[in-house]
Amino acid sequence: MAKTPKESKKKNQEKKRNETRNMMTDVDLDMWEEEGKFTAVSSQVPLSSADNTNAETDTFPERGNWTGRFDFLLSLLGYSVGLGNVWRFPYLAYNNGGGAFLIPFCIMLIIAGLPLMFMELSFGQFAALGPVAIYKRFCPLMRGLGYGMIIVSAVVMLYYNIIIGWTIFYMVASFTMGELPWQSCKSEWSTDYCYSYAKADLCEAINGTYYLRTCYNGSMLEERNITKFATDVPKRPPAEEYFTNYVLGLSSGIETTGNIKISLALCLLAAWIIVFLCLCKGVQSSGKVVYFTALFPYLVLVILFVRGVTLPGASTGILFYLTPDWTQLCNAQVWGDAAVQIFFALSPAWGGLITLSSYNKFTNNCYKDSLIVAFSNIATSFFAGLVIFSIIGFLAHELHEDVKEVVDQGAGLAFIVYPEVVTRLPVAPLWSILFFVMLLTLGLDSQFALMETVTTAILDKFPKLRQLKIWVVLVVAILGYLGGLGFTTNSGMYWLQLMDKYAANWSVLLIAIMECILISWLYGSERFLGDIQSMIGKRSRMWNLFWSWMWRAITPLTLLFILFFNWVEYKPASYGHYVYPLWADAIGWIVGLLPVLVIIVAAIQQIILAPHNLTFLEKIKLLIKPTAEWGPAGNPRYMDPSMQRYENVTNTVVLVNGMPIDGDETQVTFENEDEGLQL
């Protein structure tokens, strides 16, 4: 039967309406944002309350990314495997009963270091922001956590680079055709207690006794009645006196500042120039340098280990290192040192992990990276300990003393023991150059990350400066150099030890505890694990349960326990037999607690600036929640299901089944069917 004109028109209108509805359903939401003045909100598509923010930030220069996955992995490895593995870990093991220290170190790695490392890598990669910017969005009340991390990194950055400066000093001094400067006792820097191995061997060859740099035969010893003194007199290796008296020009105490040593000031300048040149283009430039700086140290360590174990007395030192003193496990200081070393090794709560991972691709497997780096770090620390203790055993054999009596220096351990062993190798200058290039590369990797943490914080705070990154890095480098000049004075070593004791100790532990509470309790460990799995893929229920309990209970309680006993076992700062004056310890406390004070002040400021119509508790509840800007990198439409809400969204067209509705949920009709496409 033929259709009437009215029926045909009605059918055509219905057909047109269906086509319009289908076309509107298929329209990409991005087109709505770009074409019109409205935000399209589908009943089946999560709303992004950060669209306006992203639209604004799109006008800023991009942050940049790692050019390859191994750029990040090697940068992370270089950050965690640094000078601390050479001069801090062996020193702590040496001070805490040798092998006994390995037990709390491994335990702290599993229950504290690794969980924190994995958490921070995931945190930074998810948001693609540095510490300051990420906490501003994640928890406005605790935005000071980011500033606290930057303060810790900045302080450590100052004194860490002077150690690189020492390395450059030794490396330059090693370019000689004759013997190394510290190979024998030189009159311009040595004391009467300097023990020259070469002269002692010659003296013993003629049945003499080497005492106070003089060879005595039997009759002379009896005549001068110095037989007893010859066996009890201190014997200091030339390398120790060279470092203390010549390189540092060490004064009698921190109160005796002395003058700036020009040689050290120039070496510090060279260190900052190297750091600037490697970081001037950000992760794009540093990511290529680490292919050499992160891998070369392992080659040199293997060579030194092979040579070290062949030296007489090496087995004594290695046994001292491996044999645990079980009584030390009852000493809270041992556990405290192990926990602090985790922070010097894996470096959580410093801001560096968040910074490095923030340049990752969103789908990078940060879980695998954290496992690789964590266990590579502990393996490197253990292996470096074998190398250095084989050498300590050799020195103890040469000096006829116990292993524990050989060296009582902390940061100078690498500049006393290692230089001493290279004098025993054929073509000593060549081995010395190789060794100090290794130290240089170890230090630079960590310094890169510390510097990048500070500069990233500045660039995230002021995105418009990203176009001027070279100048930002230059200004930070100049300020870092000026701030580090104090460590080049005659009292510089005392200041370094003071900063090393206080700067990254209690404050880092407190920051890590607060970080665990924020992420696992306030934000929710399940929710955070969901964010992680959106990057690395779905994981098992047991996997989720393990990490949830780690972050919620085991890790923060462990850190709280260590923090408490560290305070109980606190002792004023000392260096060797020198005890610091009260005012110096006061400065150390101020530096140590400054990051915590910044966190408190920032929290108070946020409460004051919160809407005045809210009560105090309402302000707290508001400020502990993520802001509308919080979300994953590269996904501006993300919103956690628990936070989905449509209120306070202006100029919005809500789509239900592909058709717009107005505010009272009634369907909008158009006079012209094609009008819907023009929204």
C-alpha cells in the first residue's frame, strides 16, 4: 500500500533523528572541547574536572621524557649506586661489627627501602610531576612534603659535590710519570707518625726497626731505650696523612675555620661545571651520559677485587667483614644506621625517585625497575664491602694491627684505603686514574639526580621557565657552588660530617612515615594499587594484599621504631676523637628539622587560606583530598570512580544515550534536527 506524504515525512524525520543520535554518540569528546564552549559529559564517560587546568598547562613548554627505557633504568641505578656504596656502607659495616651489619641492612631493604622505592616510583610516574607540584595536587594540606624533600636534596647536593671535588683533585694528582704523591711520606705534609712501607721494608731487610721515619739497629734501640715505643707508636699510612694534611689542610676543629683552599675551590668549580654540562638539556642529555657513568664503576670494582684478594692479609679483612657479631643486633644504633643507609642507597623520601620517574612513559613497568635497582644496590654494596675490606685486611697486616684499629675516618675512607692499595699495583698512576674516574662517575650519577630534583621543582612551580631551562640549571649550579665553598675551608671536613649526620636522618624518616600515611591511609592503598595497575597491568590478589600491608603497617611502623630508638641512642656529633661543640650540634638540629618545620608551616598556611565559611574539621577534610587537578599523566579525563561528581561544572551538556538533556533531566528538543550537531 502506498505511503501518504505525511507518513513519509514522519518516517524521514525519524530516520534523520536516528542518524543524528548515532553521529552524536560517535563524536569524539575532544571535538566538543575544541569546537565549542561546552564540556560534553556522557553518562558512560568519566568526567575530568581537570580539563580547564590541562587546557591552561598545554600552553606551557613540555617537561620532556626519557628518550629510552634504559635511560631511566641506568639513571635510577646510578642514583642509588653512588659514593655511599663505597665510602658510607663499608664505613658503617666497619663501625657496627662487620658482617652483623649486613643482617639489619637486608631486613631494612625488604621492609622499608623497597616498599618506599616502589611507592615513590609509581607515584611520580602516575602524575608525571616533581615533588613540589605532585603534593600540591595530591594533598594540599601536606604540600610541604615536597618542599621538605627539596630541602633535603639541596643540602645533600651541596656537600656531595665537594666529595666529587676531592675525586677530581686526586685524579689530577695521579697524572704523573713517577710515584704517586701519597706513595711515600713527604716532608711538606707528613708527620713523624707517617709510616712509609717502602722504607720500613728496607729497614727490616737489614734487621733494623723502623721508628718515627728512622731506621734503628738493635744496639741503637737499646741505647735509646725505645724498643717498647717502637711497637706501640701510631703508624699512619702516607695516604691518610696526605688526605688529612695536604688535601684538606684539616684544622683543629669546626670552630677554626681557616681559609678557603684554592685547590679545592677550583676542583669544586670543575665538579659543578661537569654537572651543569650534563644537565643543561635535562633528562635528554643526562640520560645518555649514564650509559658510561653507571656501568664503568663495575668494571673497575671487579679489577680492584681481583687485585685486593691477592694481597697478604686480605682474608683477615674479608672474614672481619663477613663474620657477624650477633651482640650488635641488640644495639639500636646498628638498626638505625641500617635504616639510614637505605635512604642513602635507594634514596626514598629525598624527592629524587619521584623526579626521575616523572619523566617516564605512563605504561613503564616501574615495579620491575624498583626490584632490579633495589637488589642491584644491595649486591653492589656487598661487593664494594668485599673490595674495601680485603684492602683493610692488607693494611692491618702491613701495620701489624687489628682490622678495627686501622682507619677511623668516615667519608675519608675511600680517600685513604683505596689510594693506598693502588700504590701496590703495577703502573700505579694508571690504576689510580682509573679508580678516581670510577669514583667520579659514581658521584656524578647521584649528583645528577639531586640536581634534577631541585631544578624540576623550580620548573614545575614556574612552567614558563622550561624554555629557559639552561639558565635555570646555570643559576642553581652557581648558587650550589657558592654554598659549597664552606666545605673547601680548613674546617670543611667537620662541616661535611655534621651535615652528613643531621641533614638526611630524622627528617627523611619523618617524611617517609608521613608519605606512607598519606598514600596508604588517606588516599587508600587499594585505590593507589589500582592506579599502579592502570600503568603496569592487573596483578594477583596476593600481590595487592602484600603491598597494601607493607605500606599501611609494616613499613611505617618499622620507620617509627627506628626513629624512636635513634632519638634514644642519640649522641652528639664527633669526628674521630674530636667532639663537636654544643653550638655546632644546635646548627645540625636546625638543618635536620628544617624540612619538618617547612611541612608544618605550609600546612598552617593552607588552613588559613581555606574558605572561611568552613569549620576547622571541614577545612582539614577538604585539604587532605586530592584537588581537581589530580590525575594520571597523559589522561586528562581520568577521575577515580570514588570521586566522580558533576556538581559545580558550568556550561555543561550531559549526554544520555547520545542525546543531550537539560538541567532537570528532560530531553532537549531541537527545532531543526541538525542543530544538535552544532553544540
